[in-house]
Amino acid sequence: MDLQLDGKLVFVSGSTKGIGRAIAESLLKEGARVIINGRSGTDQVAKDMASLGDVIAVDGDLSAAEDSERICREIESHGQLDVLINNMGIFNPKPFAEISDEEWRQFFDVNVLSTVRLSRYFFPKMLKQDFARIINIASEAGMRGLESMVHYSMTKGAQIVIGRGMANLTKGTGTNITVNSVLPGPTLTEGVNQWLKDSAAGQGKTEAQFVSEFFQETEPDSLLQRFIKPEEIAAVVAFIASPLSAAINGASIKAEGGLIKSIV
């Protein structure tokens, strides 16, 4: 299927590894020009991706207001932005009563305000374009409210609401702009993969045994009963980013392996 993304300029925040990198690689393969971002080391990642297509590196910390302004201007220097993917985020399991005010603010600054700052800068400009997409990489945690990561869940719920509110603002504009959120479930990123290996070794189990028990005991509602591959999330995002997805706007697109039982 031709996703009609050839030549489109895309920015993916937090794209030096994990889901963000998989998204960037997927869109490069579709012919998009992709700007990747990380706090540091972004140039080397861009070199590693260069064989896939036209990739541009922009270093910077989107949790800082001053750096965000510079990053937005640098993105704009490469032309009209067609697709904004708000992927940058942090997570850390921690008991609710032990989460400090400082940690609540940190999670809000990184996961929520990075999304707000980028969207606030580019959304008004996109409303004047013939085509544009904004996609927030939220999480099923934003709907489930994970007891092990209440602060993280709060930020992902905020991203979902922000996406819907912005989508409402596209009504009647006559433009082909959509704003959606994609909700991944447990995904086998580099960090999760290392945790999996360490946990299995620590319990004297094979990785396959540990994964099987993890989903039976911790995530029994998962229909997939395995970790999602980053490229599987990237495939969903690539379609939502494409002109072919014009009928999908203001949606929370579940790509969580069936963890959420609600049909709405």
C-alpha cells in the first residue's frame, strides 16, 4: 500500500531509540523526510538511519521551554512541517505514596509540556495547510490508570485529552488536518528488553518462561500475551500519519494488544 508520504516533512520527538526510532525508520521507508530528536547523540543515530532515506538530526531538550523554542525554529528551517509526532516520554514504576512533588513536575514537564509546546507552535500553522497530522504517542496507561505508575498514567491521560481538544478545533476549518492519539501497550523497547533479561536471569528462568508468567500474572487481560514489537506500533502510526487516514480525527487508537476491554 502506498501511504502517500513521499516528500512529507515529519518531526518525531524522542526518536533516538525505542518506539520513536521505529516510527522514524518506518516513515523514512515510506519516503518521508524525517527529523529525529534526542537530548544528545542524535547525529550518530541519523548516520545509522541514513541508508533508509532523508533523515535530519536535531538535538535538544523539549522539557525545557527555552530549548523547545529553538528546536521549533530549527524544525521550521527545513520547510513546512507536515506531520508532528509527540513521542518523547519517560516512565518509572513507583508506589503512589512515594512519588514526590518534584517527580510529578518532572513527568508533567517531559511528557505533557513537550507535547503542548510543539503543538502550540505548529498547530496554528498547520490549520492553514492543505494537509497536516499531529499524533500523540500516549499509552493504554492513560485509560487504565496503572497503580504502579500513577504519575505516568496521569501524563498519558493528559495527552489523550489534549489530542481530542485540538481535534475539536479543526472542525469547520475545511483543512485536511487531524489530531489523534495512539495508545501502545507493553512494548519491547531497549529498556524493557534489558529489564526482561535481568529479571529472567535473576529468577533462574528462560526469557520465554518469564514473559509467559508476566502476562499470565501481571497482564492477564492481554489478548496478545506477549510484548508488542516497536515496529508494530510504528506501522499503526505510519498509517495515521498518511493522507489515507483522513476519516480518523480526535481518536484514541488502541494498539495495546487487547488490554483494554472497553469497546469505546
